[in-house]
Amino acid sequence: MWRGRTYRIQPSAWGRVTILDGNRPVVQGRLTLSGIRLDSVDPEFRDIERELAFGLAQRATTIAMVVAVAH
């Protein structure tokens, strides 16, 4: 939730990350070896762009660890 609105993080496929407002992408990025690179960020998210990238990178790392432990 951000500024009274709820957004959805679309499951990443092939290292892509997308945050949606309904069906509209508001943040798009890709996983890199050093974290995440945000390719497009809606103007309303510019104030928190770095924090958002950090949080998404942490989320991706956690998911990767869970998958590695499950195998």
C-alpha cells in the first residue's frame, strides 16, 4: 500500500519484476547480479525509487533462498 492505494507485485518471470496498479504497470525492472535495475518508474514512485529497489532486491533474494532450500 502506498498513498492509500494498493499495488500488486507481479510474479517475476525470467528475472523481470513488475508492480501493477490494477492492470497498469507503474514500476518495471529486472534482476541483476548486484541487485535490481529499475527500467521504468511511474512519477508517483520517484520519491521512493531507491527504497523500492532495495525492498524488491531483498524480496527476490528471499525467494531465491527458499527455492534453493526446497531443492
